[in-house]
Amino acid sequence: MQVNFHILFGKNAMNSNHSTASYLENYKILKEIAEKMRQSEDLDIDQLIPLVEKATQAYQQCQARINAVEQALQHTEKLD
């Protein structure tokens, strides 16, 4: 099976770690927010709303990358 990295990660896949770093950065944000929420006994609602918004954005970015990789792998499988 031949994997086309341009399809997986975009045109600059071989020259940049941006797509992977973006996924990893967003995943890290999700982990940090989850840990903060777990450790906080009395999380103020005014603190909760921005955390949930930030976590939602990070989750959407991670999910978009996962979907793009799945589509690229399916495309690659069809080529074989």
C-alpha cells in the first residue's frame, strides 16, 4: 500500500509538521482542561463557560484531523 502524504496532511506535508502539531496541541488542550475540571472541587460557572468553549474548539480540530486521515486512508486503499 502506498500512502500519499499530500492527501493525508496537505500540500506541505513533507515540509511541515503543522498538521500533526496542530492535532497534538489541541489534544493537549483537551487533556489539560479535563484535568483542571477533575481537580477543581468548586469550579465557578464563569470559569466553566470559557473552558468548555475552548475544549469544544480543540475537540472539533482533533475530530477534523481524524476525519481527514480516515478519508485519505480510504482513498489510498481504493488506489491499491
